[in-house]
Amino acid sequence: MRFPFAGIIDKEDLPCGPEVEDWMKLDVTTVFLCDIFLTQDSLLAEKLFNTYASSPLWVAQWSGHKYLYNGHHRAVKAAFRGELAVQARIYMLD
């Protein structure tokens, strides 16, 4: 299986994301996994195998790139299922 994401980056290298209320105001759109940089370098196996959650991911766009702020387990589960795209709320940081 090819690594389906754009890469992995340390979240500390990114600006702070918005508050929960601000994320919830954003429209949901489709984002390709190959365009998203993960910002978490490890996952909990138990969360990968629990029930399916379908809430949109939280993705921040900054300097022309998309970074995953919330939903790493859901994104990896989508990749395991062979999905190429997911639903996400995109917050523009730039």
C-alpha cells in the first residue's frame, strides 16, 4: 500500500488553529487524502478499530498546503478502506 497522504509534519511548526466554534461554522467539502499533511506521528490502535465515525475532518490550509488538525484516526481508517477523498472543514490560515 502506497502512503496515501502528502506527508507528516510536526504540528508545532504550524500556526495555532481556530477555536471549536470557528471550525463548526465552516462548510464541509471534499478533500483528497494525497493533498493532506498529517500533523500527528502516532495513533492508538484501539481507536483505529472502534466504530466508524463519519464526522468531517478539520483541515487548515496555510502557505498553499493542507494540514490535518483533527481526525487523524478517521483519515487513516479512510485510507485503509481504500478511499481517496474525505469530507472536511477547511480553515484558511493565510
